[in-house]
Amino acid sequence: MAAGAADEAAPPVGISIGKLSQRAQRREVIENLAPPTASAQEAAAAAATAALAQAAGTADTKGGLAGASAATKPAELQKHRQLSEQSTQLRHWRFTAEQIAAIREQANAVAVARIKHAVAREQALHAAAGTTSPLFPAPLGDSDYITAEEQTVLCRYFEIMIGQFRHILKFDVTLQATAVAFFRRFYLFHSVMEYDPKTVVLNCTYLALKVEDKYMALKDFCRNIKNAPDPEVLLDMETKVIQGLQYELAVHHPYWPLHGFFLDMQAHLQTTISIPATLHAASKKLANLYVESKSLLQGLIFSDAIFQYSPAQLALGCFVTTGNDHGFAQEMARYTEDRFLHVASLFPHGGLVAMVERIGQLAKAQTAALKEDAGVRARAAPLARKLAKCRNPALLPDTLLFKQLQAEDAERQQAKRSDKAAKEQAYHDALDDVVAG
Amino acid sequence: MACASSRKVGEGTYANVYEARMLRTGLKVALKKIKVSKLRADGLDVSAVREVKFLRELEHPNIVRLHDVYAHKGNVHLVLEFLPTDLEAVIKNSALTFGPGDVKSWLMMALRGLHHCHRQLILHRDLKPNNLLLGRDGQLKLADFGLARDYGDPARALSSQVVTRWYRSPELLLGAQHYGPGVDIWAMGCIFAELLLRVPYLAGDTDIGQLHTIFRALGTPGAADWPGIELLPDYHALPQYPRTPMRTLFTAAGSETLDLLERMLVFYPPARISALAALGHRYFKMMPPPTPPAQLPGVAGVGGRPPTKQVKLNATKANPAADETVDAKPVARRLSFT
Ligand SMILES: Nc1ncnc2c1ncn2[C@@H]1O[C@H](COP(=O)(O)OP(=O)(O)OP(=O)(O)O)[C@@H](O)[C@H]1O
Ligand SMILES: [Mg+2]
């Protein structure tokens, strides 16, 4: 094995799982490379229905987030996907661009309808009390609501914020990517008008700390973050967030497959280059490309690409693109041909080359976008102001509607309890009868 | 509410488990209700987070099936397939006799479940007879993924405070922070031995004593047995013991049996056999064949676990997040109308 970035991170000898994990990484790469099968309209319809069901708060938590798994696939594809097929990420969180847009529109429409209704109730409650609602003096017009598109702009601001948390709390890029994925998954199906992104972004980060085994006390977490809300607020929201994520907490990222490609390509170089000096130079170059492509990946983590491609596809896309841009195109081409030509059927729509191209372009655009941090803030600010005026009054503790709903809920609970008590009493009476009898 | 629960069947460190019925289908299930800590300071218990995370991803005949997860009154509930007994109860039930084919069958099922975890790069990290549950049909299933985690990322250190003491591998006892599937294989080796002996094989009484117990049974590893051992964080001058031939303790076991057992209990972690290789070992091809699950001792009610746990395993569970010891308070049967 040639020297390189991989060796720096290797665990001390004697307890080395290095070999094993390398094999595992390489295997992961091969097995997860299959692209999504676009069963477009069909799955879009299913996803939209699921979005509707979920956004409407129905009990069907599992929903039919059918993703891309509905289509029939050739046997070869089946074999290669066997493992990854099982991951909830592939089964439930893969969508085409059209599906993503449809889900967002649906979720937004459902939220708007619900808020319209809630605002009307809030105003009616005020009217009955002889007051006017301070939050909703007049009915909201259609343009007063945050649109699906505006939501993505606003969310972007909070996603970038997770990067700041990373520096404060010193967690790694994988954990960051998990937090971002949680946040993106959540807001794919929910509206910022109903779930405050200021809170949810913290919930997603805290949950990622738990999921990625970097657990810390919530009070320490809150203490470290500027303007964090009371821990109680986060606790109240946590269950909702986990539920909104369908209790699917395992997220896979391109970092690992990228490392796998790097290792595999090192091995491949050794089989194709026989002159030691040339091999040495190529290996060194490869190590640099690996580091370079890691930063190219960074932008993708913050984009819809995480829904559209598998982690392995994103990794390969970035790796090959970086190689192509840095005078390593020939080696990259030889590698992909040797390794993946026999599974060419895995790559529809113009094949591997086209896929790499698409991902590479996306990655460059996204990584460039990441750099204009100030722009994100400037674009989000007016939307945050707009958001303050269109939030669902049913979820705001200061509204009459909120109090009304709470009272109704307490009443229902009370009724249930007394019903239970009555049943229990009846049971004891019956028991007494038996004992007495 | 998705389930109506009736009877409490078990209590773990972070959850209570009830026998329940799914309202929609009438299917009998185990309802694992995550305990809410009195202060609920940190929200959902991190063990519950792990269990949900991994069970959602794992689907295998030898891994407990997670039917559903739902929140009720701010508390998370796991709906698991119902498994009436576990391997610990069966081992302890002196009314049952095990044949070699029975042991083979249990080990095979356990290794199949484990291989499925490992090939998805998941470590269980709490294998012990009590966490190997048995179905009414005799199928063995890995359960309790509260300590599980992904492995293979060399940049990330792992906690060595995992696995219940008697099943903890020597690298963990020496404080290794980078380890792999070997820790589960070691535990599985201890379980294999326990099936043969009907008592825990390496039952140390303290964490330090555990290493002594291991060396007393298997001999102290030398530098050749374990290259790099001295680099482990908690390495110290090891007490020297000669190796006792396995044959002296496992008098009734065949040579293939002992060969596999020895390969599972190899000191040097990378040289320890993998779950897949173990499944391919001659032991499984030799006579007698593995007993069909339905014909295993203890199946269908015979030797089921007692309704409430009477004795808590002597070995303390090494979960840093779970230091409260659960003692076996008799659970008052409460009437439940749901
Ligand atoms: N699927 C199931 N079917 C029937 N009983 C079960 C099931 N799962 C768990 N139990 C019972 O509940 C007990 C506790 O469950 P489990 O081991 O999953 O919880 P835990 O909190 O992780 O416990 P610990 O960490 O102390 O081992 C088990 O020992 C068993 O008796
Ligand atoms: Mg247990």
C-alpha cells in the first residue's frame, strides 16, 4: 500500500482493523454504486401522497415514501444493490429532482391550508373576546406565506449554521453531514411556518451528536451555542423531529466511499504502472487529488444531491472530476473502465461518464455557492421577517387558539382517564362480587 | 395508540418490555418502552437512539425484527417481534439437556445474524446469552442493539467500555480504542463455550480480574501471539499463566468443535476468525447436523424464562451511560386498561 493520506489516520498497530476496513470500504464502493432507477411519475405520485399524509399529521408515520425502489430491475442490478437496498436511505430518501420539487410544493400547500384555517379560528376567538389578534390583525393574503422556494433559501442559512456549530463543538465532517441531512430531510416534508428552523436546526445537530456517538449533555450543548433556546424547548421538539425523520437515523455520506475509491485506485495504479518512479509520482498525485476532491464534496452535502445520488456516486463523481481537472484524466478513465465497464448496465442516461459530469458540475456550483456566505444571510433576513408574520397560530404558545387547543386536549385526556377509572372500578366491583360470592 | 400492552416481560437498563398486541393486526409483539429519566435532561436516551438507528437498517431472520416505532406522550416505543425466551434462560434450565447438534444450531443462527451485522459494518458490542432471544419456532435472534455502532472509520475512536464483562475481549480490557468485529466474535466464542459447559466460561469477578481469568484459561499471550500488544492504552505487565489445553475442560467436545472455539478466542484481533469464515468452518459440516430450530430444547414453552427476572447477571454491564444497576424488584402486576 502506498503512503498517503489514508495512512495518517490508521490506528496503532496490533489492533489494526485497517485491512478489514479497507476491504469493507472498497466493497461498499462497488455495491453502492448503482444509480437510482427513475420510476419518475409513479414514485412522484406516491411521494406526494405520502407528503400529504405526513404533513396533514395523520397516524400513518411510515407512509409510502416509495422512493425509487418500486421499479423492476435487472438481475445484475439486484445483486449489486442487495446490500444497499436495505438501507432506509436508499429505500425512503432517494428522489429525483422532479419528485423533490413536487414534495416541497405539496408540503407547502398543506401547511398553507392549515394555517389559513388556524388564522381564521384565532381571529374568531379574538372577535368573541372583543379583542383583535395582535399577530393577525387581518387575514393573510396568498403572498403573505413563505413559498416552497423561499423556504429552501431560508433553510440554507440554517444549514450553513451547522458548519459553525462544527467549529464550536469540534465534531467531524461526517457528523456535520448527518446533521445537515436530518435538517434537509425534515424540511423536505415540513414547513418552516409550522416548525421553527431556529429550534429544529439545533435538534438536528443534537440528534446527530447522539447518532454519531459524540453524545454530550444537552445543557452543555446549549451553553456552547450563542442564543440557544432553553433546553426545555429543544426537548419538546425532539420527539417531533425524530418522528419527522421517520425514525430513520442512519445516514450514509460520500466521505467513506471516497476513501474507498482512493484506496482502490491506489491498488489499481500498482497494477497499471510498472516503473517505480512513475508509480511513486502517480501515487503522490492521487493522494493530493483525494484531499482536493474531499473539499469538492463539501458543497454537495448542502444540496439536493444527497437525495438524488448514492454516496458512492457522489464520491466517484467528485473524485473523477477532480482528476480530470488536474491532469489525471487518463488514469481516471482507465480506472473507471477497468472497474466499472462490466457493470455498464448500472449506468443509464448516458452512462458513467455522463453521471460523473452531472455530479461534477453540481459539486462545483455548490462548492462555489458555499463560499458566498454573506449572500445567504442577506437573502434569508427578509424571509425571516416574513416568516414571523405567517406562522401557524395553533403552534404559537401566545395565541388564544393555542390555549383553546390545549384546553380541549386536557378535556379529552380527562375524559379518557375517567373512562379508565370507571372501567377499573367496574373490574374491582366484579372482583368483589366474585370474592364475596 | 398502536399497541395494547398487557404483561411486563422484562426490564433492561433503559427500557421496560411488555407483551402486547398490535391493535390493527392482533399480532403479538414485544413493546419496548423507553424509560424517561426523572429529569429527562437530555431527551431520548442515547441507547434508544442507537437501537432505533440500527434495527431500522437490519432485516434478517436471526435479528430481532423492529415492526414499528412510535411516540406516545413524548415517550418512544419500539414494537419488536415477540420472543418468549432467551438463551440464558435455556442454558440455566437444568431440566433441559443439550446435544451437540443443538449447540451447533444455536451457534449457527447466532453467527448468521452476526455476519449480517458485520457485513453492514455494524458492531453489536453487547453479545451475551441474555441478548440472544429465542422465538416460539426455535429461531435465535440477536437483540438489544443499545450499544451497537458503525465501525471501520479509522479516524474515529471507539469506547472500550462496552460488552458485559464476562464476554469482553482482551483488546477491550486493555483499553483499545480502535477495534472491529473481533470484539463480537470473542463474545460469541464465550457464548459457544458456555453452551458446551452450561456455565459462563470466563467469569471474572472484577474488570481487572477478567483479564486474569482469561489468561488463566487460555494462557498469557506473548509478543509473538499478539504483535503490538504493548501499544494498547491500558497495557501493563501481564500476569503470566500457561495455557491450559482446552481438552481438559471441554472433555466431551469433538476436535472440530474445539478448533472453531480456539479460532474464535484468538488473542490477536486481526487473526480472530470472522463470522463468515466461522460459518464455513468444518465444524458445521461434520456430523451431527445442526438441529432444526423447531426441534431445539426449550422450544414452545418448555423452559421459557420466568415471568419476571429473578436474578440479574452477576457481571456488571459496562455501559458508561447506564451505570444504574437494575436489581430484580418483583414487579407488581398492575391492571392495565388501554
Ligand atoms: N423482543 C422481545 N420479546 C420478548 N421479550 C423481550 C424482547 N426484547 C426484550 N425482552 C425482554 O426484556 C429484557 C430487556 O430487554 P433488552 O435487553 O432489549 O433491554 P436493555 O435495556 O437493553 O437491557 P440490558 O441492557 O440490561 O441487557 C430482556 O432481557 C428480555 O427479557
Ligand atoms: Mg439485554
